[in-house]
Amino acid sequence: MKLMKIFFTMILVCTLAFSCKSDKKEAAVDAVEEAAEATDEAVSETSDAVEENAEATSEEAATEATEAAETAEEAVEEAGEVVAEKKITVVFPKDTKLQDETKVAIKELIAGHPEIEAHFHSAYGFAVFPKITKGGLGIGGAGGHGLVFDNKTVTGESKLAQATFGLQAGGQQYMEVIFFEDQPALDRFTAGKVKFSGQASAVALKDGASVDIDYQDGVAIFTKAIGGLMAEASVGGQSFKYKPGIN
């Protein structure tokens, strides 16, 4: 009887022990599952955070790109303004004769010729004749009126006269600009001491053709045809009368 009690007691202890182990096992499994769920949630939250950060970064990059584009556009506009400021700006006294014609002539002379535009800036002075009319048959002549500039400011008027000899026919109108390299060259012109010899030549400006700037005796001469039958405009024999001030 005593042995039977001991036997049943041992069975009960074993059963309780096994039951405890099962409970611990189940608890461990539950803990593992909870840990796995927590890990999944953490991974999901991390992924969401990465996506949100990526979206924020993308939006920030897009904003920066837009701002950069606007800045570049503003820079282009400012560059355009700077270029515009470099255009020829001349000063005319009030009620200056030939003012409008001279502005148009300067615009036409520099059109397609940046070298000429640069020369208007760098020359000490210049004389612009908006329209010179030339014609003749055998013996020809030309004449026109222009304005003289010292440092881009009108100082007076000039009358051009020219007599030519040789085989020629037809007529032509053209504009002419004379650049003065330095003050002595301008002073000679205003003193009436400039007269082009028969060998004197001007550079005829043609659309799309480059030109070379070459001073001779302190002056450089350029012409551009307005119309007519003569292909080139010779400046040989040109003489000038200068009148200071503007009427």
C-alpha cells in the first residue's frame, strides 16, 4: 500500500513537471511570436520612414532644381541687360539736326559687324555721315552732311564734298563712318586738315563678311551701301568742312 502511494505520488509529480514544461514552452513560443511581430512592425515603420524621407528628399531636390532654374533664368536676363547696356549710346544736344538719321546709320553700320560696334566704343571719336549721294558720268561727285563725335558726344557738323574722275556711270547712296584713333587725329579733322588722296580706300561693309580694323594716319573709314548701281564707294578726293556746335 505504501509502495502504491509512492508510485502514484511520483506519477503526479512527473505530470506536474511535464505540465510546467509545456506551459514554459508555450510561453516561449508566444514570446518568440510576439518578438517576431514586434520586429515586423519595426521593419514596417523603418520602411515607411525611409519612404517618407525619400519623398521629402525628392521634393526638396525638386524645389532646389526649380530655384536653380529660376536663378539661371534671372542670370540670363541680367546678362541680356548687360549686353543691352553695351549698345552704342551717343549724346545729342537738343534739336540736333540729323539726330534720327545718325542713330539709324549707326545701327545699320554695326548690324552683323561686332568689330565695328567694338570700334564705336574704343575709338577716341568718330564722324557719321548717314547719307552720301554719289553719281556722275565720266566726271562724278558726291556730297553729304554728318555729325562729329568726341567721346560719343556731338561736337559739331561736317560737310563732305568729293570730285571723282574716270569711267563711271550711275549713282549710289551710302553711309560712311570715320573713326579717329586719338585726339590729334580728331583735331586734324576738325581743323579741316583731312583730305583723302586718290589712293585712299574705305572698307565696304557687306552683310555676313568680317572686317579688319586698320588705322592709317590715325583714321579708319567704313562705308555701307544704301542703294544704287555703283558696287563700291571710293573715298578718294573726299574733303571736309567742320562747323562746331549745332544750329
